[in-house]
Amino acid sequence: MNFPEIQLVMSDIDGTILNDQHSVDENLNENIQRLKEKEIPFVLASARSPLGMFPLAEELDLGSNPIVCYNGALILEGTQDNYRTINEHLVEQEEAKLVLNGIKKYFPQVSINLYSGKQWLADKRDKWVDIEAAITNETPKEQNLQTLLSEEDVPVHKLLLVEEAEVIQELYGFLQGLELKYSSFYLSKDNYLELTSKKVSKERALTEVASHYDVPLANTMAIGDNFNDLPMLSLAGLGVAMANAPQKVKEKANIETKNNNEHGVSRAIQDYVILASE
């Protein structure tokens, strides 16, 4: 295929720029500096919260480049100490209350986590919260979420619902029965159910970031390793799948790069952006 001139790169984090030891591709800093020289933004996109993304952005010396948090529910520009919101898509308050009330009534054992901007609020401190805290190196604030939403207009970027896989499957069916008009939900793991606004997707986030930079979608490159990256890979001018991605993801992408333990993102930048522009 004829490769487009890339003017913007958007990349997933876990399984993409991070290797299996959860460390950043050690070749990436150098390649990002080369992108900077060519005035080509490198943007991180993830289901992670801002607190889980800003340290990586700082490690990669991305400056004030936008970060796409919660898969696009919140897009920020700046640094951890000085940032502004470019765009956000919130869970509708009444639907958030409906979901919380249903869980409390029928699935009281489910761990409920609410993400609002940089805040992580946990309905109760349980083993699932402790596991997530260990993974993300974040500390939640314990809060009665039903009471909070009934008393305040809290911006909700994401709800994360966690329990054993069998219970989460039952909850999934329950949420389907609610026929939510403005919210969507999906399994990010067998026992992780995430709920966001229906407007949230990495595909839409790519569109919003490209518009922010006034870059045509045809001149964007997106890199990812999993099914939730597919819409982004399909929309970009050049969709790049990691070698560690599922086969169906690789089949839908334009090209395949090395895996996350073999500097796949760096290789893609070198081969299809830097060398292509020289």
C-alpha cells in the first residue's frame, strides 16, 4: 500500500508502549524526540485515569501534548500540575444513579468505582479495590456513591464494576435490561465491567485530537493491541497492530509491527513516519 504522510500519532499504552514488565519501550524516548523535531505530536490513549497517564507522559517527555483518558471520556492538555480539558463526555447523572441503585439492590457484592476527572472514588474498600490500587499505583477515596450522586451533581467519566466473572456476567445481563439511552458498557476483563457515555470511544477521541491539531484523519497513525483499539485503527490513515494483538485485530489493521517486548511502537514510528518523511 501507499503510506500516507503522517502528521499525528496516537498510541495505546498497555500491551503497546509498555512491555510485559509494564516498562516503557526504552527506544521510544529517542523516537518521540525525532517526532518533535518534525512537529508531529505523539498522543497517548488509554482506559487509564489522568493520574495513571501523566507520569508516563512525563517519562516520555511529551510536554503539553494531549492525553486521552478513560478511552476518550476525558481529553486533557498540559501537565499534571497545569492542564486544561479539551473535551469530555460524561455519564448522564440519572443513568448513573439508576445503575448504582440496581447494583446496590441486586448485586451488593460488586465493587463500584467512580472516576471523576483525576478522582477515583470507591464505594467501599475491598479486595478488588486493593488489586486495582496495586496495578495503578493510585489510592481511591472511600465514599458512599449513592449518597454522593443524590446530593451533588458530580461529573462521572467512568464507572468500573468488579467482581467474580460469573457475577459480572449476570450484571451485564441486568444492565442490558435497563435499556440505557445515553450510556454504554463493555467487559474490559472477564470480571471488569466498565460504563461510560455512548459518545466515548478511541475512534471519536482520534477524531477530536486530529481536529484539535487541524490534521486530516488520512494523515494520522494509530497503534494498538486489542479489540477496543480496532475502531481507532480502522479510522486512522494508517492503523498499526502490535504483533501481540489478537489475530482478528491484526487482520483489520493496515500493517503489523513487532510485539510490545520488541520495540514495536518504536519500529512503527521509524518505518512509517521518520524514514518515510526523509
